[in-house]
Amino acid sequence: MTIQSKPVAVIDIGSTSIRMTIGQAGAGGAVRTLDHLQQVVSLGKDTFTNGKIARSTIEECIFALKSFQRFLGEYGIPGEQVRVVATTAVREADNRDAFIDRVYVATGMNVEPLDDVEIARCTFLSFHCCANTPPALAQSNALITEIGGGNTEVLYLQNGTVAFARNYRLGSMRLREMLETFRTPAGHLKELTESYVQQTVDLILKGLQGSGPVNLVAIGNEARFVADRFYKDRQWEGTVEVPAKAFSKLTDQVLGKAENELVRKYHLSFPEAETLGSSLYFYTRLARALSIESLYVSDISMRKGVMAEMARPGVWAEQFRNQVLRPAQEIGRKYLVNEAHAAYVSRMCRLLFQALKNEHKLDTWHEMLLTIAAQLHDCGTFVSTRSHHKHSYYLISNSELFGLGRNDTLMVALIARYHRRASPRAIHEGYALLSRQDRVVVAKLAAILRVADALDGANSQRLRNVRVSLEPGLLVVTVPNVDDLAVEQLALQNKGPMFEEVYGMKVALRGQL
């Protein structure tokens, strides 16, 4: 059995429950689910009402995680093949750090709160590696939507390419707790729920203006609840189609029942029954607004995306590159970056990165971070040419780069910041926030970016067919058919010292006639 085919597990600490999925990578990168467990723990009720997770809820969470650990032991899955992530309820809690520390002390598990961008990336990966996505859906405009306990996540794809990812503060549990906190009269609950849902639907439609026909893909437990009943005579998996009228009819039936009736009839927990109606109502209103006759329900999830990354480390980074580079290039255009220079420096960065593999020992994900930094390293000139590297840091660190979490975005911003002038220092803004390992990565990649930028010192992309090789104590860059390299040599004198500091070798630029 290869490393890639070992079973892995992802535990998701959500707003209404804790879920664990155990899976294994199959042919073509598709992830096959081996088992699934769920334990109801209402963290969102605490966070969205009081702003912090109660001590009793934390202990409930720990009890559930320990039961999951015993289950993992039966599968023989060690801790290094388990990833524990958390979403809105943990991320927004005032006592988030105390919660994470308590879980670690009690279970040894390291909880990673995922931000919205990371969730969108993992959802996309899950969609990308879904084994039976209908071809018509994969090659069309697809709006992948999930209303969770705290937020509504929207991922819009055009012919399989990410157009945008958005997050809206409409969550089924957040909405319920907000209405109860403000003691909304029972007679107005339905009216206010409809109003909040419609506001979010209007915002989504605004983002889709001019996009043409759109297929709606509903994901999450509530959407699967509908598909389970529509396809009650057979076991479905992957992605299935549900008529909008059938979806709407079941929504009306759910909304017409009290929560205790839903618990009895559909064998739900009370937290699930509390949020089911508002979630289905959102999907129904969105389908109606899109004027579609049917919508897709899929079992893709953020957990499966995380699992795909774990089961096949590094495999998705190359396939994911274009999904990340496209919005990065759009940001570059927004700030009037010289696209020819940015593209050339990006190519040189990749060439140097590959030549130095045995020196930096970094992976394809880091190469992607370097490529994005190269695309945007000069965006700060939009603010001012004076100290533009610092302005680049500010603009990038405050931009939303699809697929990159806050830490990755910070690393890209710092790599770009260090493409000129001072080397990294602990006193620099943002740099001290990184772990020691990430600070080393920033230094390695920024040193490469400096050399790549120097190779276009004339800003004319005149050096073609560049070759890179290593000699004892030297990184040799050979350029054929060029007899005058004075401009680039001067640029390397300014930018080369950091490379020598990091890699312990000088850069030699040689022409070859």
C-alpha cells in the first residue's frame, strides 16, 4: 500500500455538530468515503448568543472527540493521519484560544480554525475530485452553495474555473439565535426570516449579474436531507438532480411542522430540527430567484476537500495553481501592474525554484506562493514608487486571494515585500506573526524572487532561453546570444546578497555567444 492510499480522517467542529469522515484516495484522485460519524454539540448556540463557548459545551466537545479517537484506533489510523478543523462557531468565539488549548490538553488534537478562503478552497477541491459530477454541470456556470450554522458559503465556477468565492453572515443557527436574543414576537419570526434570507439572495444575484444561465448546487446536511427523501428508493452518492418543485414542496412540509414533530418523523436531533426549515427555505428562494426548474444536490464537502489534500499531498497544488493565479492576476490589473514584467519574473522564479529543489527542499505549494508573489511584487507602485515594496505588502495582505488562507496570504505579502531593500527582520510588520518555519520559507522564496527580478533589470524581458545550473558555491545563470549584461549584473549586485545569505552561494550571470 502506498503512502497516498493510506486511510485518513478529517474531524470538523461545526456550529451544530462535530463530524468525522474517514476516507481513502482512489484512482484519479477521487476520495472514497470509508466511514462517517456525527455527534451533536451546539457550539454555535453559545458563540452566536454569548460570544464565547461555555465550559460545559467545551467538555461535551472533548467527550465527542475522545469517542472519535477510540473509533480511529479501531481503524488503526494514527494521529498524523488525522486533521481536526473548525469553522465559524470556534473561529468567532472570544475564547477560541482557550478552547483550542483545552482540546489539545485533553486529547492531544490540534484544532485548526479555517477561515472563509480556506473553506472555499477545500470545497472546490472536493468538487474537482468528485467521481460522478455530471459533465453538463462541470462544463457550465455552477453556483455551489451551503448555508451552515453561522455563515452561507458561495463558490461560483465558470466552466470549472473559479470566478469568485463569497461568504455571507446568514447562518441557520446564527439567524435563530439572533431572533431569539432580540425576543422577536412569534408572529414576526417568519416575516423576519424571509427578509434576512431575501437580502442574502439579492446579494448573491448581484454578484451573478451578466453571467447567463446558472446551475445551483446545494451542499450540506439539509440539502442532502431533501435528496435522501426524493431518492428514498435507492442509495445515491456524488451529485444528483432534484426538481425545484419537489424541493419546494418538502420545504413547505418542513416549515409546517413543529420541531418536536420533525424530530419524531425524520429522526433528527433537536438542533438539526431547529435549523432545517430556514436552511431549506434559503435554497428554495435562491432556486426561485435563479428561475431554474431543478437544482443539484451534492455530497461534496469541505471535509472531503481537506481529505483530498491529506490523501494525495502535493498532487492538487499544480492543478489548483491556475485557480489561484487567475484572481491574483485580476488584482494585479486592478493595481496597474506591468503584466509583461510580472509574467517574466514569475517564469524566472519557477525556473530558479526547480533548479534549487535540493537546496530549499520546499514543495509545489510553496512554488505557487512564490509565483503569486512574483505576479504582485510591484503592485505597490499603484500607491507610490517610493518604498513600493512596503505598499505591495499592504495591498496584498489586505486582498482576498482565492484559495489562500490568512497565513498563506501574509507569506505572499512578505515575499513580495522583500523583493528589494532590507532583508527580513523580526521588527517588520507581519513577519513576527509567522512561525519560525514559515519565516524560513519566506526568506528562501524572497531570495529567489530578488534574483528573478534582477534578471529583468532592464524591464524589457530581453533575456531569453535562460539556463540555470549549480556549481560549487555558485548558482550559474547562462543566457545565450547576449553580449552585454551590464544592467542585469548591476541589478544582481543590489539584489544578490540576500540570496547568498540564505543559500550560501553567489549568483553568476554569464552570457554565451
